[in-house]
Amino acid sequence: MKNDLVVKIENVRKQMINVGMSSGFTSEETIRLSKKLDNLINLQMKLFSNLSAY
């Protein structure tokens, strides 16, 4: 699960950069991907916080 999340974060990050380079960094698609990336990173941080509590 953890590795899947890392892979998903990396894929969305790459996709966001590609869309940003072709459509502009303020395009709706780039912003949507940025928010998706933020949510994934927040989830990852939450999981790490829960693991470090043990």
C-alpha cells in the first residue's frame, strides 16, 4: 500500500508538470492535478504520522 501511494504521487506529479508545461501552470487541469497531488501527499503524511506514533 505504501509503495502504491508513492508511485501514485510520482505519477500525478509528473502528469501535473507535463500538463503545466503544455497548458500553462494556471490551467484548470494543472490546478486539478495540483489539488490531487496535495491530497495524496497529505494522505502520505497522515500515514507516516500514524506509523511514528507507535
